[in-house]
Amino acid sequence: MSETQEVLVDIEEGVMTITMNRPEAKNAMNKSMAEGISAAIDEFEGSADIRVAVLAGNGGTFCSGMDLKGFLAGETPSVPGRGFGGISHYSPAKPLIAATEGYALAGGFELVLACDMVVAARTTKFGLPEVKRSLVAGAGGVFRLPQQIPERIAMEMVMTGDHYTAERMYEVGLVNALTDEGKALDGAKELAARIAINGPLATAASKKIMKEYKGWPHDEIWARQQEIMNPVFSSEDAREGATAFAEKRAPVWKGK
């Protein structure tokens, strides 16, 4: 297992939980933690038995951003090819859910934006405060945010650098579900369990289409979708899904 002191990993019933574990620093991202997350993602990607991953933070907060002490010392909290926190430049083939508590700010918010779904405690504060320190949210925030919420709301968030409530982020469609304080991880695991029971080839193919289609030429969309779908429809799992439905039983997926 890829667990380190600063990144805890738990696997249960097809769901991997990756927990940032620097509570004394509000889970501020340093290089060691970024490398730990990247290693956990490698394990997630490499195991056919793990269907969904949840990214969370220990100690009542998600991630307060970059470790500024490390930054001033010349440390870069990123991984080559993976970016900030080990995931800002990389999207796993399988679904990744953020479970947020406390603060999800700056680079911490950019980690949220790199995930596919978000379950947030109502007390979570989100924001990109970089402009307040004459910095730019360079780990994807300035282009991912307007892709995920209305552009004018995104512009306000980036230009002001203010904190925003989980309720507001739910209203504008960034957050999938709200929970009571301390219950975001439970909520994220419940969502993950609903995904993990589905065909893994189908969920991965569906995610790939949803992530890539905007860059496809309009006259190639159907052909490119078909190219991704064909291996799924001809798989053992597709036959198992139909058979299980006919036999009124739960399917047993092989990922083949």
C-alpha cells in the first residue's frame, strides 16, 4: 500500500480513501505530500479492484493551499507530469471525489477542481485568494473554475480572492452534496459506493467521453464516442450486465 506519514490510504469495498495528513499545518501542500498523493493515485489506477477514490483531509480541514514556508525555502509542492498536489495536471481514468471540511483554499481549492465530484461539509470555505498576495492560481483554478460554474461567478471569485460558503458552491453547481460538519467523508464514501457497484469499464469510458468531448471537432464527436464505447459493448462485463439483469441478480464484474 502507498501510505506515508503525510498521506494515509485506506481501501474498502472497491473505494480508496486518500487522506492528506498534515493537520498541524491545515494540510498545506508540501512536496512530500504531493508525492504521496501521486503514489496513491498510481495504486488506484493500477488496481482493477479499486473502482473509485476519495480525496480528503485530516483534522477538520481539506487543504489550505501551498505550504508557504516550503515555498520560501525553494520547495515546489508538485510532481513532474502530475502537477500541484500530484493531481492538478492529471485526471485518473476512474472517478475521483473530493470530501471537504474546513478550508479548501488556493491550491487546496484547485485540488477540488481537479476532482470529478465534490461532497462538502456545510462549514467548508472555498476560495482562490492568490490575488491578495499578488499571485495567480496557476494549478488550474483560473481555467477550471469557469468551466465548472457560471463564468461571471468564477470571475468574481478569482478577482476578489474572497472565501465562499459551501452552500454558495452548491447553489452554483460546484458541489454535488452537502453534509453536516464532520460528515463529508461519510457522504463521499456513500456516493463512491453507489458508483463502485457499476461496471468499471463503463464508468471509465463514460468519464473519458465527458472529459474529452469538448475538444473534439463537431463532425467527429459521434465517431470518437463510438471508438471509446466499442470495447465496453464487446466486453465480458457488458454480457454479464445483461445476464445478471435477466436473472434478477447482482452482476459480478471482471473489468474485462
